[in-house]
Amino acid sequence: MLLKHTTADVADRKALTINPAKTCQPIGAMYAALGIHGCMPHSHGSQGCCAYHRSALTRHYKEPVMAGTSSFTEGASVFGGQANLLAAFNNIFSIYDPDVVAVHSTCLSETIGDDLAQITQKAIDEGKIPEGKTVIYASTPSYVGSHVTGFSNMCAAMAEQMAVEGVEVKSPTINVVPGWVEPADMREIKRLLKAMKVTSIMFPDTSDVLDAPMTGKHQFYPRGGVTLNELRDSGKSRKTYCLGSWASAAAGEALWKKSRVPFEEMSLPIGIKATDRFLAAVSKETSCPVPQSITDERGRLVDMVADMQNYLSGKRVALWGDPDQLLSLAEFLIDLDMKPVYMVSGTPGKAFMAKMEAIVGEAVPEAKYKNGERADMFLMHQWIKEEGVDLLIGNTYGKYISRDEDIPFIRAGFPIYDRAGHSYFPTVGYAGGLRLVEKILDALMDRQDRDSTEEKFELVM
Amino acid sequence: MLEKYPAKVARKRQKAIVINDKTASQEIQANVRTVPGIITQRGCTYAGCKGVVLGPTRDIINLTHGPIGCGFYSWLTRRNQTTVQGQTPENQENFMTYCFSTDMQDSNIVFGGEKKLRQSIEEAYALVHPKAIGVFATCPVGLIGDDIHQVSKECTEKFGDCNVFAFSCEGYKGVSQSAGHHIANNQLFKHVIGTREDAPEGKYKINLLGEYNIGGDAFVIEDILAKCGITLIASFSGNSAYNKFAHSHHADLNAIMCHRSINYVAEMMETKYGIPWIKVNFIGAESSAKSLRKIAQYFGDAELIDRVEKVIAEEMIPVEEARKAALPKTEGKSAMLFVGGSRAHHYQDLFTELGMKSIAAGYEFGHRDDYEGREIIPSIKIDADSRNIEELTVTKDEERFRSRLSDEQKAKLEKAGLKFKDYEGLMTDMESETLVIDDLSHYEMEVLIKEYKPDIFCAGIKEKYAVQKMGVPLKQLHSYDYGGPYAGFEGAINFYKDIAKMTSSKIWGLIGAPWEKEKTLSASVVHDTKPVKKEEKESA
Ligand code: SF4
Ligand code: SF4
């Protein structure tokens, strides 16, 4: 047994977190910054954080993740990291020539009280930022929120610091803040909008950055990413769609405050209903109809589920990950007649409990869920020990529970360290729904095949 | 290579780059601060302490005191393997699959985190009753002034049957992971080593230091030692357990694998208990044989020497077979190694066995002695960053000190070629005209690859995909790309096979579509080599 010390008796913990279902803010800021074209993310703190964040992102995306660090030592920790950041600006622009440096703080620089706005201003005043180059910054203390908060803060910084203001007549373009999803998901959302003939600005956009082709050269700044011009123009757009409240609402709000672009918080478009809502809203706003080709995709998804419904119905599922993902996935699972019974997310936010209640309350009254401090995978595992489930959905760390408890497992969310493909195939939209249903069915049906007696072994299923 | 650097940076980096000359004694700059923004391979003190040295011990609860990230990223990501098989039921704890953290919140930063730490320790103790709990400080802890040592001490006293001890390994404490190794060594020495009196059975008793059981390396070494009749008391720290550390002072020899991360413990054990240490290397078949012979020579017993020779002879048969099978795919090729604090040296032996030349190498967190050899230690200037790290004053333990060798015996062994307390460093073993670079930056790495086009590049996960995008396969020498083990004879066979697979993979030949290649061939079309930009560059 790999997690042999986990038992079914849930004891109330007041301080200790075991096997967290979250990580820290800066990694989210780094991921978001990679979704800007020509951008070098920079971690203002000691170099360990940056090494950890780069490693974690690299293991997940299996792509180069380039980022700088201020490499604090004891001196910087006592006297402040201004000198380190100024030196870093100079070095980064000289050596790596990015268009933008996106700085985020760490626990260390936050605890010291370094002010990124002030240091950046100083760098500009002293001519340390070359002409035509841009620096944006976000405060991302990890003792607040989670990796999702960091992502959200960097997205908000993009809007706040880049968007133009004062444009009264808005263009027909819409903004989309996609949330912390895979490059393939961002690509898929853009494809759907393009099929609808909607012009859009997506920020951040990691497609063509973290799924770059092999060419024999290391393209330090790959083709993808939202450009600075697009970020500026986001202030002229008619509306911002924030996909997922936790990851994306802050950017929408920032853009409203700065440029008076109205925003709408939507569920992450995972599953049939959430995708329906997103496309319907965009269609209504832009007067661009959803084309038949997309409606057909939806039809295929509904068709597949209808055909295979008996394998899905009533199956109990445990999930862990980020609130935006969990809410949409739970809704989708219920549409599949499945039962999302356990959900945990380390990411705090009071709205989670009420929102989840609205989704599962009636359909799965037995469901248990929790978010914030100590809503960890240890707790979820204990729930599973109390009463088992048929399927696990979540990040790589679930494989230990899966093996110990012999429960089928499909990987979703962040991080996925032990499989490939998640960055290439979407889970959003109807196409993503098809992929998810395929994965769920494969997992459940492989299990049925494995467990059936010889006489019950089926050819046709 | 230095052209693009601002003048100050160029001056600094120049000292870290040496064209090796075996005939001269050369100095390299190492273990100094990293240039901010340069893109370094290095990690932090916490990573070196919690992640590297303490991580691989299965029955100590590693509790990270800090915000969630540090603990999260060091959770199971280093491939330290462990087994509880064959252990008595009461020794079958394994906490390595768990991540314990105090998950500090802003209120803890403002009002202090000691209360939450104490409560967390108590909850961990109540939950599983471990023998020991190690508390690891992350960056903010040092700044807000939590006294983790005091809290730990109080908990130890309160529990009575659980040793709680702490590590002030805040990430900023040093210039790299290396500082964390030192801190880990100190605390292990202070709180664990020598706390258990019963002596293990065995005729030839050794400890293995600096072997972290990545990918099962320690399992292989354990097997070979057992075959030879050598008793391994403790490995620091791979497949290791608290109780083994606790009575490791009964060993008669300390054999060091990774000199950088663990030489401190060896030195302190020698002073306190009288255990001599020698440098060994179980990476490479020849080096493994050499290391076994060294150990046998130390004990000087004909029976052991014969048995070791027999084991080597036996093991070398399949090794030679595998080597011959790999050679056609590897011979004459070149490798570069930039990793860790000993691996960039050790792995060159395996490449030599494959007929490959190591044309450039360097460490991520080595010190000058790891490059130039231990004899230069007195000439190393102690800078402010190193001075930060506690140097324990160790004295002879009058009761437990046991001289393992008389001066005479020692002199005799030395005369016969067995060197004690000796490490010659990486530069001594590399050929002249090869490049040695400390704390390689990303930019320097790209220049090296473009200029020298190595057939294989060895580094870590952060470098892997950038190098491969350039069409050069990268072998991770931290994680072995989830393969291995690579230690010992069995490991050498695995390595030969894996490298042959990489140097002969067909995929590298498929980079570029046929029509792209046609384009570059026809003189009329100019191939655009500039970075692809989505739109013209934004300018002022
Ligand atoms: S916060 Fe400090 S201890 Fe934690 S990863 Fe960063 S540098 Fe290391
Ligand atoms: S939690 Fe803080 S200190 Fe730790 S890795 Fe994250 S930013 Fe660094």
C-alpha cells in the first residue's frame, strides 16, 4: 500500500494539511505570463521558487518553460530585493530580448514588502527598460489563495496595465479570459469563435506556446500568445467573457474598471450545458449565429452519451482540483447520469460551497465537498475509505489512491506529470466533451473487462 | 559566448568558464551567487535540505513549515525509491508518499506561525505516531522569526517517543541547493546519528553516503555489497530509515558517493567516532569494480578481497556483452553534462565505457573542490553566503571514539594507493581542451549546443525540452527520464541500452517536412531563420 497510513476515521484537523489539492500563486502567474507573446516571466524572490515552478510546468506541458529569477540571497532578504530586480531587468533584456517581462512576487519578496510597482517605475525612470519594451507585474503572495489566484492576478495585471482606456464606442470584438486550461482548450475556444465568425481577443493564450512544434530550433518566444497590441485593444472590446470565476473574473473586473468593458462571468465551458451557455451568450451578444457544424458537434456528443448511457448511469465519482473545473465537471457528470459524490479543492472562496450545492444538491444529495484550507486529498481519500467510488478524476497525485483502492482513474487538471496528450486534446467545448466521455468510458469499460469472469466476458459492449 | 552579456555579467561569468588543461592547475569560480535574470538551473536551500537529503527517508515525517508551494513541489518529484519489504511490521512506515505542510496563511505571516506549527506537529503525531518529525523552514519563516527549533524541542519533550527536530533551510540561505545539504548534514549529525547504541551484526560494516536511490540505484548497490559480504548499515539517504541513521556510528568505513552533498557528515563522523572515509563511485562498471576493490583493500581481509574479485568477474560478463551491443551506436559520439554536484563527473565514466567523449561539463551547485580536488580547500575564500551556514564544532566522543586503523596500518594502505579523505574533482578526470563551466546559464547552453552539436546532452527537466527542440536528445540525470537504475553493473547495462536507444532514435531524422527541406535546398528560396512573430515587433 502506498498510502498505508490513511485510515477511514476522519479526525478534525485544525492546522495540518496533508496531500494538498492546490499549490502556490506564482506558478499560476508564470503560466499566465507564458500566454503573452514574446514574454519572459520573472519570479521576484529566491531562486528555488522559480526552479520549482519551471519544473512543475515543464513536467506537465513537456515543453520548454523559460523564466527568470531575482536569485535572492540573505542580503536581499534583509535589505530588500530592489537591486536584484533592477539587475535582472538589465540582464534579461540584454541577453534574452523579450518584448515583455512579466514579474510576479513570491512569499519572500512579499514578506519583505518589496513593491513591484515602485521598483518597476524606478527601472523605467533610470532607463533600465529599453525603449519599446514593456514590464508588467502582479503581486502573488502564496500565503493567500492558491495557484488559481496567481493566475487570476496575472490576468488582471494584463488588463489593468495594458488595456487602453477611454474608448467609448466599442468594437465588435469580444474578449475571452479562458481560465487555467490547456493550450488545446484555448485553441478549441478560438476555433469555436472563429466558426461563429466572432472576432475575439483571448488573454492569456498559451496555444502555440506550450504546444510548439519541433523544428530543430528552440524558438525562445514561440509564435503563440496574446500580443501587446491585442492586450491594448482589449480595452476597446464590447464585452469580456470570464470563463471560470476563480481564474478569470478579476481580469474582467479590472477591464471594466479601467476601460468600461462590461464583463460576464461564465462557467468554464466543460460539458454540454456549460458550452451551450457560453455559445448562446456570445451569439446573443454579437448576433453571430452558432453554425450548423458546431450544432452537429453538440449532436454527436449527445448521441454518444445516449448510446452508452447504461455504462455511465449511477457511477460514483470523486474529483479534486480547481473550483472552476470542479463546478463544470460536476454539472457534466450529472448530465451523464453519473454521481459526483466527493469534491475537494484547496483553492479558497466562499462561493464554492453554494455553487456546488446548486449543482449537486438535488441530483446527488449524498455528495460531500469542501474547499479552502485542509480541503486536501487526504480528506478525500478518507471519504473514499468510508464509502468507495467507481471513478477518480483529477491530477496525477490521484494515482496513489487509484492503486491502493483499485479504482479507475482519469487524469484531468494540473499537474499531470505522468501522461502525455492533455495539452494537445481539449476538454472544453463539445469536442472536449466527446474526449472526456471517451476517457470515462474507456476507464470504466476496461475495468469491467478486467473484472468480469470468463463466462461474462463480452465481445460487444 | 560572453558577447551578449552586460560587461559586469561577462566579467563574472568568465571566471566560471575554463578550458581544461591537465598540465596546469586551474582555478574555476564556483559556489557564488547566481546572476539575477540569467536563467539558472539552480534551486534553493530548502530543496537541497528537504528535497535531497532528508526526502528519501521513509519513516521521518517531513513537515514543511511555510506556504503550500514549497511542500507541494517537493512531493514525490525526485524519484527516491524505498521499500518496506523484509522489514518487521513495526518498521514498515512509509511517509514518502505524503506531503505534510502547515500551509501558512497571511494571518500566520502577520502574527507568526509558531502556533500553527505546534498544532500541525501535534496533529501529525496523533495521526500516525512516527518515530521522528523533521520540520523544514521555507523563506518567509526566517523573516517572521518563528523559532522552529524551540517548538520542535518542546514537542519532543512532550511526546517522549518521537524525535522532533528542525531545519533552518530557508531558500535564501545560500547560493544554491548546496547550502541546504550542509544544513541537513548538521541536523542529522546533531539529532539523529549516534542516538542508538545497539550495534548491527556484520564483519565488514560500512555506511554509504550521498546515494539517494534515484530510480533504484541504492537497491542495486545494496545487492552488490550483500553479494560481497559487506554489511551496509545506513545509506545517507536512499532507501533509508531513521533507526539505521541512529546507529550508523558503528560502521568502520564511510564510503562517499556524492562528495558535494554529504562530505560534512563524513568529516564530522571521523572526528567524533573515528570512522575514516573514502570516495567511491558506483556509476560505471569499471568505477563500481574499482570502488568495491577499494573497500576490500581497506578491510584488507583476503577472504573479502577474493569474494569481491569473484563478484566483479561474474558481473562483468553481461556488462561486456551489453557494452559491445551498444558500441556501434555510441562509439565516437560526444556528450555534455551539466547537472548536480557530482553526477556531471560520475557519468563521464559511463560515457567513456560507451566510447563517447565528454566534451563539456559542469555542476549546478558544486564548489571549487568538486572541480579542482580537495587539496585546494584551504585556498577557498569563505564569502558572506557561506559564512551564513553553521559550521558545527565537533570533538572526539571519548566514550564512543574507536580508532579503526593504527597510524601504521593507515600509512601502509596509503602507500598501497588507497587514499583517505580524498576527492580529485572533475577537472582532473576530463581531457585537456574540454570545457568546464560552473552554474551554466540557459543562454550559454544554447551557444554550446549550436557551436559543438553534441550527440547527447545531460541536464535536468528545465533544460530537457529546449535542448530537444534543437534536435539534440537530452538525458535527465536527476530523474533518469524515469528509467534506471544506472548504478553498479546492472545499472551500467541499463545505461548502455538507454543511451544507444537515444543516439539511434529515428525521430530526430524526421524533423522538418519534406517540402520544408526542399525549400532550404533550392537556392532561390531563402529560409527564414528568424523567430516567427505573430505580427511585426511592437516598437515605440
Ligand atoms: S520560498 Fe524559499 S524555500 Fe520555498 S521554494 Fe522558494 S526559495 Fe525555496
Ligand atoms: S509557496 Fe511561496 S515560497 Fe514556496 S514555492 Fe511558492 S512562492 Fe515560493
